[in-house]
Amino acid sequence: MPRYNNPRKTWRYTNEFKVKAVQLSYLDGVQIKKVAETLDIHPFMPSRWRKEYRDGKIVADKRQKVTASKRKKWSWIK
């Protein structure tokens, strides 16, 4: 078995970052793939974080629903 001299880098994201990605993915007309490209993460991660958010594993300080006023803030994603 080969020995690895340089182990892979494992990225760790904060709960706030994960919640923000989840909120962006729930916006109308925004695809998960586009959110992943914008945040420079693997396309699987937002889907995984959505499930963890629903299950209560990822919790932000203030769990807020995305409203129309917040949609304008992220209009560049479309």
C-alpha cells in the first residue's frame, strides 16, 4: 500500500457559512449547482447541508427564513 507524504487538505466550514449556503439554495430560481459554483464548493455540499439543516444538525444563531428583501441582496446569483 502506498504511503502518503502529504495528506489531503480537509476544508472545514463554519455553521454560518453552511446556513448561508442553505438559505441561498432555497431562493426561488436559484439552482444548487450555481450556489456551489459561486461559493467555490463541491455541488454535493449544499444538498448535504440542506439535509443537516432540516435535521437540526446545523443551527445558526438566528434561524431566519429568506424573505423577499433578502432576495434582492443576492440577485447577482441568477
